[in-house]
Amino acid sequence: MPTDFGPHLVMARHFTITADGGSRGNPGPAAYGAVVSEDGKILKELFQSIGIASNNVAEYSGLIAGLEAAHALDPEATIDVKMDSKLVVEQMSGRWQIKHPDMRELAKKARSIHPISLITFTWIPRDLNSHADRLANKALDGEVAETKYVQKNFLHSRMFSSEVPTTIFLIRHGETPLTPERRFSGSDGSNPGLTERGREQARAVAALLAPRDPKVLLVSPLQRTRDTAEEIMKIVPLVPIIDEDFKEASFGKWDGLTPIQVEEQFPEEFKAWVADPWYRQGGGESYAATSERAGSALRRIAAQYPGEKVAVVTHNVVIKGAVCVALDTPIESIFHVDISPCSITTIKIWPSDGLIALFSMSEQPIQ
């Protein structure tokens, strides 16, 4: 009897990849972690430090490592990639443009590893990506432990050195009609001015600032910061310099809405925003991008005004991002910082090497 029933059917394998990456400093010491599994069974655990890099580069590195491992196991497998980076998932899915040239190269490399038609990309909340996150931190902890020890001791000795740091007083503007309800108010919204209470707050913070004797006054171009500076200049006689780098983040279509309204009207977008600081809320500028902008502006001030005292009238998200830069914390920390209207946050930078330290946060006048 014939025994050959034709070609045997071989079921394609299906892998799941979870991947993550992180940078302490953004850019700073960075690492990735990735897990390849099949039917719930872990096949590969991958983690490695990658030197100095940004969060995005670390996340893409984790994706690339996972895809390379899965492809080596079976070049014809279907793969479901799950990551908590909205940016990587949306870019790899083709729904978001990739503007940064480094990101374009990484995405190109990721697409070249395995047939893209066999891969799906899915965003997951951070708590569902804890395994890859732990692996990334395992690699990162081993890389930065000694570095952190050296940096902390260096900072301790530098604070008592003879070099005079640049002192930057970051002042959040006073109350606007949108402030009491904590409505989103960005750089491209209705651009409100101060209320009368906001002007009172500005005069009070000016009295707190005056004894600190700043020599330079930088001001965001928005109306509420201009109004705040106007009141400050009545007590601290400085000529204002408009500085675009200190304008508020953009909130796009969320502008003018309260957080509760955003959660009701855009529930999936709101969920993505609270899980990922790189998510562009309302289509505007992400918190992470604002933080990077703030960090660059601080370093520019230190180089431009070495050893001087500089007052900057700016906004909540900008100051929150600056605090994360000064503390060298993961950018997710920005969701755990809040800055009161017309308060002073003081940061010092040593111009010779850019060492940065937070000296006070959200100080308010006693009223």
C-alpha cells in the first residue's frame, strides 16, 4: 500500500517578544532587556548595557536584540512584539513618522532582521512589561553602580570647591483663568494672561527673588510669563530677554481641557500618556521632549553666563523636566513632580564640566 500522502504540513512557530530599554540621564548610561517566548515558555532572555544613549535608542536596541534572537530560532516564525514604548510601536507599525535620523536608522535595521509581514507590534502598559524592564535595569545597575558612586562623591566635593556655579532660578508663572481647574494650557493654545490673583502672586515671588540678586532675566514668550515678568521687574529692575526654549509644552487638541475631560473624551490616548512620557499628548510635544529641551537650555545658560545668577520665568512642565535632569532620574519621574504657581526652583550648574544639582524646588512666599 502506498505510504506517501504528499508533503508534510509544518506548522509555523509563533514567538512573543517583550522588549524595553532605559537611560539614566536621557542621554546617559543606557541598557536594554528583551524576552523571547513561545506558548508561555521563555526561550531567550537578553540584556546588555549600550553605553551612553537616549531612552529611545535603548528601547530600539531591545527590539533589535529580540528580533535577532527570534529570527535565529526560526526565520519563518510569526512574531508578536509587545512594548510599553508608544513611540517605537507606532513608528514600527508605520503610523507615526520617524523624524530623527538616528531613529530612522534603528527602525530600518529592525525591519531588516525578519520579514516585516510576519510581525505585529502591540503597545502594552508598563506593568505588563516588567520582565524586560527588570532585565534592562539589571544590565544598567551593573554598568552605572561604580559610576554613580564616583559622581556622587565628585558632586559632594564640588559643592565645597572654589568654583562659582551658575545659579538658575526657575520661576513658574502666576495663576491664569485656566490654572484653578488645572486645565491643559500649552504653547499653542489660547495663551491666557494672568488673573489679578496671578499678578499678586507674581509680586510676592518678586519679593522672594529680590534678595537673591539675579543679574539676568529670561522669559518664555507666552503672555502669562510676560505678565509675571512685568510684575517681577517692578521690584527686580532687569531687562527681560525672551527665550523660546522656555515656552511650555504643547498639548495639541487637549488644550483648555481638564484631565478628567481628556480621560472621558480620549480614554485610550489618556491611558497611553500616563504610561509613557514620550507620548505626544493631544498630538503636541511629549513631556520627555520638553525635558530634553529644558536640559539643553540649562546647559546653554551655564555656558553663556558662567558663575552668574539667572532668573527664568517659565512653566510647569518645563520646570518638572528640569528637575528630572538635575536629579538624573528616569524621565518617568516627571509624573511625580508638580510645581506651584509663582514658586522658585533653584538649580546650580558648574560650567567647567556641566555638573548639575537641585538646590530647592517649588519655594513659595509665605502669605
